[in-house]
Amino acid sequence: MTAPHRAGGRTARSGRHSAGSLEEFHEWWADRHLQGRFHVEQIPFSELDSWSFEADTGNLAHVSGRFFTIEGLQVRDNGRDIWSQPIINQPEIGILGIIVKEFDGVLHCLMQAKMEPGNINTLQLSPTVQATRSNYTQVHRGMSTRYLEYFIGPGRGQILVDVLQSEQGAWFWRKRNRNMVVLVTDDIPPHDDYRWLSLEQIRELNHSDHLINMDARTVLSCMPFPLPDESQLPTGDPFRDALIRSCQYQQDGVETRHTSGEILSWFTEAKTRCHWTARLTPLAKVSGWTRDDVEIADEHRQHFRIVAVSVEAGTREVQRWTQPLLFPRGEGRAVFIVRIIDGVLHVLVQGRPEYGLMDLVEMAPTVHLLPGTGVSAVEDPFLREVLVSRTATVRYDQVLSEEGGRFYNALTRYQITEVGEEVPLDPPRNYCWMTVRQLMDLLRHGHYLNIEARSLLACLHSLY
């Protein structure tokens, strides 16, 4: 494997540090809730300020022409229309960035207590910078984005990660954000809404529902350091031993089910099997959906709806505003099925098409069910059996929130489930066994792992 990043001649470790205990973190977290003055209320569309439905297209847009729009999506297969829906079109690329620094040889991340209007619990732990281009160029005429200078411009930190990654292809049209990690040596006193946390602390906090937000999870999944090595073996836990081996490079003696070349060929073939096409269309032309004073919803009330909210937030760059949000019905589910193969933990990854993805297909969780979709929707019988099985071992099981700036109470149950021989080594053609190292190597590039797979990879890191 690649050695952990070295700064100042010392290995960046992920252990604990005297900057603060988790007990002190929770005291700070409770104080942030008390100081925030947060209020979110659903309102009729007519009460939106600076947002309106365009007369010619029916699209819901901001008067500035910036931020995002609610438009229509039309999907065609073999020349015929098969699906249409509203979709969020946000073409500008934002920054999701974490500042990292060593304290006494221990790598820490500067994390933010950030309010988003769609968060079920208001505040969640977020990257140092989480901002759209409209936000950080101050289209809203609010305060400037804190710590932005460490990510762009001449004074930025040492770039460790800088990659464009996709977001939910079921709800966004070709949405991408710049995932960044920068290393600094400067003294950066944290603002009251920010706190230094070690990677070990963050991984422990990732075992709490709705605490680490989606944007933090995607950046954390891209971090190439620090990883466990074989010197820690054996640990006395066969699962953890297999996970540590899964982090190693193939040339270090690790047995992998497939080579990197075979994985790329499998992925390319998965994309060539996708025959349908998708395009934007005026919202007014979307069939099967209706609009009244308070929501845009599908006729059968099975999917999501578009609503409007009024927001007050004392800790945001702008303290009062209104906006639309996408409101899912129910809870989604994302599952990584994992299996120990020749002593090495492997993850069963799916090549999954989604209408809004830029390249149509990305690598996804073994099972990915959108909110409102039950287990019966899983086509492969062996996976349905695993989801209801009492013999499989669930290694991770938390309900986590999706992006709260565009979605309202969007929840997904994330699970990592260990199986045995009941799941075949030669699965159906749209699945592939991969090691953790192989997944991480793909994250040096965009459009390989989708947002749910990246969230699950961050969850998998918390099991070391």
C-alpha cells in the first residue's frame, strides 16, 4: 500500500490527541444547537422570495439565474418515452473541502457544525468548506465563506485530494462537486462553529445517526491516508484482519478476485449495456406529476415531491431566506455485501444506471433502494434473501442523512453486511467483487463510485 502522508518528517497517524475528547465534542455540539436560532417552515410556493415558475417552461427558478432550477427530465428507450419526473439542475460546481493538520504527529480535520434547511436534526458535522459557487462568490450578498482561501487562490494549502465527484443521479441532473483535502502547517484558530477532530474520532462519530453529513462522508471516502497495515495483524478478529488485508495493494501479496484491468473492462461493459437516453425538458411538460399551491408530486404519491420552505439560521452567511427542496417519501436503503475471499475482505459492487448521472452508469452499493421502494424491488433472488436473512452478519447499520441543502429529511439506512458461501463468487454480470484498496484507487478519478457507494466506503473505514 502507499505509505500514509508524511508531514514534517513524521508519519501522520490517526490516533487521539489532547485537542479534546469526544465528551468535550458533545458539549461543544450541544452548545452549537443552543446558539444557532434555527427555524424551518414549509410555505406555499406563492410565498417564495426571488423564486418563481417561469411562464414559458414552468421551471422553478431564482431571479438571479443562479443557484439551481427545478426542471423536467425525460427518459427514452428505443425511441419511446418511458419515464419523466422533476429534477434539480445545478450546473455550477461547488467546493466540498476539508483542511487537515498534524498536532503532535496526529492528523486532524477541521470540521464544521453546519445548519442545512433539510437536515432532520438541523445541525450536522460538515466539511470545513461546503459551498456552491453562487455561495462563495456571494450572489446571495451574505457573509464570505470562512476558510475558502485555503482551497482557492495563491495562499491555498498543500493539495492532497482534488477530484470532481457526482451526486444523486435520481434527483440531480449531472451534478458534480469538487472534493478537496488540503494540508496546512499554519496556526488556524477555529471559529466557534468549527472544531479539530482526529480521524479516529470522526470514524467513531460515524456510528451515530445523522451526525456526519453526506458532504463530509464523500470527502472522507476520498482520503488516501492513513490506512492500517499488515504490521497490525493478527488482531484476533478475523473480519478486521480481512479488512486490513483488503486495504493493501495487490503486489504486496494480497489475493484479489479481479485485477484492476478486469474491473475497468467490467465497468466499461456495464456502461455499454445502458440503452436508454435522458434529457432535460420543461417542467410543464412532465407527465404523471401535478402541481398545487404547496407541492409538485407524482399522481400516485409514491416517489418524492417538491416543496417550498422559509428558513432562519443565525449561523449562516445569510440568516433568512426561502427556497424549494426535494422531499422524499420514506427512507432509502444502501447496502454493501462483503465476503472474506482467501483471507481478504471483498465488496460486491453493482454497475448501476441512474437517469441524472453524467455518464449514465457508476459503481453503486450492492443494493440501493430509493425511498419508498421495498425489498421486493430487488431483482436478484440471492440478494433479496440476504436482506431478510438472520444468518448474515450486519457489521454496520446506521440511518444517515443525504444533502440537506437541496433535500428535505432525505434519509438512507446504510448497512455493511458480511455473508458467506450463500452469495456466489461468480455473481450476475452487473456485479463485481472488489477490495477496499481497489475502490479507493478508483476515487482518484471522478464518475466511478456514486455518492451512496462513497458514503458506504466512509462507513467501512470506521470498522478498522
